[in-house]
Amino acid sequence: MKADLTTKIGPITLDNPIFTASGTYGTGKEYSQYISLSQLGALVTKGVTLDYRSGNPYPRMVETPAGILNSIGLQNGGVDYFIKEEIPHLEKLSIPVIVNIAGRRLRDYEELARRLSEQPAVKGLEVNVSCPNVREGGLAFGTNPRLVYEITSRLRKITQLPLIVKLTPNVSDVGQIALSAQEGGADAVSLINTLLGMEVDIWKQKPILGNIFGGLSGPAVKPVALRMVYQVYQRIKIPIIGMGGITRGEDAVAFMLAGAKAIALGTVNFVNPKAPVQIKEFLLDYMEKQGICSVEELVGKAHRKG
Amino acid sequence: MYLTEGLINRQEQLAQDIFLLEVLAPQVVGNARPGQFVHLGLSTTYDPLLRRPMSIFNVDGDVFKILYQVVGRGTRLMSQFTRGDVIDILGPLGRCFQTHEGKQILIGGGLGAAPLIFLTRKLWQQGYHVHLLVGMKDNELAFLQDEVPEGCDMCFSRESALESPRMVTELLPSFLEMEERVSIYCCGPQAMYREISRICEGLENIKAQVAVDRHMGCGVGTCLSCIVPVRRGKRREQVYVRACVEGPVFDLEEVVLDES
Ligand SMILES: Cc1cc2nc3c(=O)[nH]c(=O)nc-3n(C[C@H](O)[C@H](O)[C@H](O)COP(=O)(O)OP(=O)(O)OC[C@H]3O[C@@H](n4cnc5c(N)ncnc54)[C@H](O)[C@@H]3O)c2cc1C
Ligand SMILES: Cc1cc2nc3c(=O)[nH]c(=O)nc-3n(C[C@H](O)[C@H](O)[C@H](O)COP(=O)(O)O)c2cc1C
Ligand code: FES
């Protein structure tokens, strides 16, 4: 018996549950030399904003125990640039492409959704209301359940595309925020974005990152992310895309058992570009050995009694 | 660009914290150009997590060499590899030095000079006469003499010396005779680049390139952490580009150098 890896997020059916995490995979071009992108379940692009963003000052990344702190600050060419320069490459991919969007104001998100909905290559939108690295937007929305509801319901009216709301771990009750996204009409939630942190250079006696604070990702955050996926699963009915510190097949399985219908790989790509393929192979092998035929059977199993 | 494994051929300690590593990796060597780097995975347990970028110091047959200094955990791990061990390599990566006609002047500051040895060899193979100027603290890089093909001019400056040249940039002006074209290739700290920029200011027929050192994440262009401010385009507006893809080698005149 061969296990079936297909999974569904809203109306989209995916060949397998392995996604790339926004901001860690560009638009896939760079990694297509090392793995075949058709092996992925879906590709989630880096964050796109309405206008060009130069991003935060250098240094933007520092290694921490079993993780990294980053303060990229959403550097990107803006949506016009994205449509002109990136879509042509994305159009050629055989896998669904989900575009991650971020804004300063509600209006920005609406405009982005409108513009991107006109692009046949775009199969879904991931709404970043959780970027810790820009002052004005993102996180300010994502920590407030009322605003998460507002933003989701407004986008719901604008676009037919599946909406995935990306949640921040920098809140005390992540389940409440997830519920607001569901009530607003989201097709799925994804979590976690990075955990706010910082590092100090004791010789220069100054913060290391140019932006002072940054977002923590990588293996160090995995237990926190896993706990949040588990909690959110108990509160909502829509699918969860789990991420945060997944480096090995075992981690991916743990997220699915906790309730994730798909998982995304971020930081690990920087270290091991073959990780998506290796994790997929592990998952297949694990399911077969455990006699689990479908993703559905695996998802949330850690919650079931007996 | 390959994601591959290399076999450690030799590890030699040259000074207290300076090492030379030789890695057998035919694919990488076959595609390597001077100025490019390899991104090395040093641990299979994701600890330390990130790869470490290292310039290609030289090549020899199917072997590439790295000259490095132990400054932290990653480089200490690197120094523990021994012959027969396997190392995880992503590379060769980045933009290499572009050869320009004219007098060939290579300037290196300290260990930063590493990629210039590979460049010296390439230029020499192409029939150029190479002037290699290297700045060191004391005498710790004198061994580089043995890595350079015969017929190349090599000069050292010593910071510890009582008289000039103490800084490598002091050697430069005497090479800049105005009637000919000059191609300068630099690897070292930003303070050195600022000084070279000052010396070359207003002089025509000089093309200078510099290799910029940046903390790196992915090494392939996706994480946007290794940014370098450059002035490009007609309006010479400042934009951030990636040291790992658009660099590490840049034209000196376009790089916005650090303040300190
Ligand atoms: C393109 C490129 C080529 C390089 N080539 C060489 C080379 O040929 N030989 C060589 O010895 N080194 C080279 N370096 C620098 C080398 O990558 C760093 O020294 C190394 O990553 C430090 O790792 P670590 O774990 O030992 O130190 P860490 O524990 O990470 O840090 C120790 C100290 O080194 C500093 N450091 C860390 N990374 C860098 C970096 N990229 N640049 C400067 N300082 C850093 C840290 O701020 C800290 O003070 C190169 C860097 C780049 C970007
Ligand atoms: C360098 C970097 C850039 C990121 N950029 C974005 C982004 O633009 N939008 C977003 O929603 N998340 C962004 N993230 C967060 C990741 O998508 C992911 O949620 C987080 O890193 C946790 O997963 P990981 O531990 O597997 O990396 C970024 C993360 C990193 C490390
Ligand atoms: S190191 Fe990631 S973009 Fe250069």
C-alpha cells in the first residue's frame, strides 16, 4: 500500500503537504538548481507589499543557539515589480503558487488582493498580519482579534482566491486570533511567524541587528510552534499550515499529529536545500510503516483518545 | 552551483589560528572562478545552524583550498576536520572578479588576500604580468610567496615595521602611472577600500573591484540578509543588492562604503 500524500487547503488540492515558508524561498528560482520544484506541495512567495521597500539596515541576520534572528524588513520591489518580473517565472511552475502579502494599512491589503486576484498564476493569498520587522504594519494587525476579523472579512469580499491568514506567536491567546480569522472567512491559517527577539554584541556593547529587534526562527522555536498548532487545532475548523523550526521528517510528522494539514519549511532551506524532498520521503515512509493511508488520518491524531 | 560533498584531502595549521584546508571536489573546482566562495555545512546536527562562507583560496587539480582564521565556533569546527572526512559544500557561489585589460594590480589586506592567490594564478595563466601587494601584521602571511607562480611580482607591507610601507595602500601610488590602463582587484577590510578609493579619485583609466564581506544566511539569494548598499542606474540611487549573488565582487566606484 502506498500512502496518499494529497491534502486540501480550502478549494485547492495539493499533491503533498510540504510548502515553502514565505521569505525563505524567494520565488523558487534560486533553489530550482538543487531540487525539482514540482516535488513541493505549494510554493509560498516572499512577502509582497504595494510599494517598493528597501528593507532594514545591515546587519539583518544573526545566528543564535539552534536558530536565527532576522530583521529583513520586507525588502521587495512592490506589487507592480512582482507582477512584471516574478509572475512570468511563477506561471511556468506546475505547483500552486501562494503569494504572501503585507501592508501598512487595510487599504494596502485590499489593493494587493485586488491586483493579485487578476493573475491566473496566483492560486492563493497568504495574509501576513504578523511581521515583527516593520514598524507600521503587520504585527499591529495580527495581535488584535478585531482587526484580524476586519482584514479577513474585507479581503473575503474582494477575492475568490483562498485566503490563508498568517498568525504571529507574539500574543497570549493565539486561538482567539485564529478564531477571528475563521469568522472573517479565511480558508486556512498558517503559523507561526517569527518570535520577537534580540541579540547584543558584548564587545561593541550594542544590539547586533541594525533594526535592534528581529524575528527568531529555526529549531529553537519548534516546541513553541508545535504547542500553538495544537492549541489552534482545538479552536477552529479550517485547516492549519504549521511551521516553525521544522528541519527533519520527524518534526513535520509531529506538526501534522498536532493538527497541521500542511507544513511549511523556512530556515532549514538556508542550511539544507534538499530538506523538502528528504522530509517528503520520510513522511511517505512513516505513513506506510504506521499503516496510515492518508494525510487526513494523520492530522490531529495526537488529540484523539485511545 | 552544486550541493555536493567534498573529501578532505589535507588540513594544515600554518600559524596559531590560521589553517589551510584542501578539499577534493571535482565539480566545484571545475566551475570555480576567482572571487567566488563555497558555503560550507559544518554540522549534521544543525548546530551551529548556518553554513559558513569561505573564499576559494586556490585550486590544484580536483582540489580547492581554503585559507582561514579560527574566529568562532564554526571555524573551530572546521579546523577539526581531518583527511578522509566528508564536508557538505554548496558552491561555487557568487560573482567572480572580471578581468580588465591593463596593468594588473592585486591588493590584499591580511587574510582577506586569500582569493587573490587564485586570481593571480588565473591571470598568470592568461599571460598577464601580475603585481600582488599584501598587507600583514607581522610576517604571518609570508608563506603566500610559495603559492604564487614564478614571474609574478609580490610585495608585502608590515604593520609592525618601523618604517614605510606599514600599510599596503602605501605601495599603490607608485604603480599608478597615468599613461596606461590599470585594473585593481582588492580584498580586505573596508578601511582599505576607502583608502584605495581616495588614492584613485580623479584618476582615469583605472578600474577597481572589491570583494565585500557580509554575514550570510542562505548564500544563494533568498534570505536578503547579506545586503550591500550600491549606487546604480542613471540617477545613481542607492539600492541594496545581495553580496552572495550580485557580489561578493563589486566595482569599487558603486559600493557605498561603511562609515567606520
Ligand atoms: C564571501 C565570503 C568569503 C569569506 N572568505 C573567508 C576566507 O577565505 N577565510 C576566512 O577566514 N574567512 C572568510 N570569511 C569570513 C568567514 O565566513 C567568517 O569568519 C566565519 O563565518 C565565522 O564563523 P564562526 O562560526 O567561526 O564565527 P562566529 O562564531 O559566527 O563569529 C565569530 C566572530 O566572527 C564574526 N563573523 C561571523 N561571520 C562573519 C563574516 N561573514 N564576516 C566577518 N566576520 C564574521 C562575528 O561577528 C564574530 O565576531 C568569508 C566571508 C564571506 C562572506
Ligand atoms: C529570512 C526570513 C524572512 C522571512 N520573511 C517573511 C515574510 O516576508 N513574510 C512572512 O509572512 N514570513 C516571513 N518569514 C517567516 C517564515 O515564513 C516562517 O514563518 C518562520 O521563519 C518560521 O519557520 P522556520 O522556523 O521554518 O523558519 C521569514 C523568515 C525568515 C527566516
Ligand atoms: S546570504 Fe541569503 S541572500 Fe545572500
